[in-house]
Amino acid sequence: MREPSLLPVFGKLGLKAPVAFVAAPARSAGVVSRLRELATAHGGMALKLSVIAWTVLILGAVFFMMQG
């Protein structure tokens, strides 16, 4: 048995040309600049809070390991 050619099938479906997506650099740049401003304004406090949270987590893990 002979298999039909695929070319007419693609022609019947009417393949569309690939759509070019354009990135929106203005929007992403706005988000990046806002995050950068937030980090510069509150970066020291965020660092201190993360160190405190990490220390409490480690001490809590050691405490529960000693209890078991």
C-alpha cells in the first residue's frame, strides 16, 4: 500500500507564518529598577532579618535534635 504525501495535507490546513514575539523591555526594565530601588533602600534590613531567621532555624533544629 502506498502512503499519501503529507504536502497536500499541510496545504489544506493552511499553515500560518510563525508569529514574531517582541519582548517588552520597558516593562521588565521598570520591574528591575523597582526591585533594585527596593533592595538598595531595604537591603541591609533584609540581610539582618535573613541572618536572624537562619540562626533561629539552626538553633531550633539543634534543640529538637538534642531532645530526640
